[in-house]
Amino acid sequence: MAKITKKQLIKNLNDDLADELAAIIQYITYAAKTTGPYRPELSKFFLDEVIDEQGHAQFLANKITALGGEPTTVPSEVEKASSNIDMVKAVAKAEKRAVKNYTKRAREAEAFGDKGLVVQLDDMIRDETQHHEETERILRDWPLK
């Protein structure tokens, strides 16, 4: 990968931060909106993910600041979903996107020469991969409507 500037890395990390802020909103909102007989389990699943996403957001905000940037306070758009299955599908899509984005960001951090950022992003890739796999398992045998 070609060398990346600090300015571009900060911009890209801010894009990731906006996605993490959106994920927090998404999970909290979806937890409130779940319905039906599996509501307690699904709501708990969504709320349990908030902690990881909040940690990711905090790391990104700290790193952006350490690099001399200003962390965004504006989340990415949250996908609207009205049914439980649509919410889980939207989460699976967002987690898959996060894995893709963090994989790219790790390559950029490597090109920038920030090994600590690479290691942290690898941990975040692991977290997001686990989140994605869990949502895929939930969807695997979901009754068709």
C-alpha cells in the first residue's frame, strides 16, 4: 500500500468513529424496538454489543486526538429497521462493513508506520468478526415470513 498522510489517516479514522457512534445508536434503538417472544434475548444481545462499540469509539477518538485531529461527534446514518429480522440483518451488514473498513485501516496504519494502531485495529477486527458471525448464526435458522 502506498504511504498515507496523517491528514488522510485522521479523516479515515473519523469515518470509522462515525460508524461506531452509529453502531451504538443502532444497538440501543434496536434493543428498544424488539418485539415478540424472543424480545428479552434479542434486546440483551443488542445491548451487550454496545460496550464493545463504545470501547472502539473511545479508542478511535483518543487516537484521532493523539494524531492532532478533532474527533467527530456526528454518527453515520443508522439503517432503519422495523422488524426483528430486519434489525439483525442491518446489524450483520454493519458488522461486515466494519470488518472490511478496519482491515483497510490496518493496512493504512502499517503504511503510516503506526504499529500500535495496527495491533489495536487487529483486535477490533476480531471483535467485529465475532459480532458478524453471531448475527449470521442468529439469522441462519430464522423462520421465513
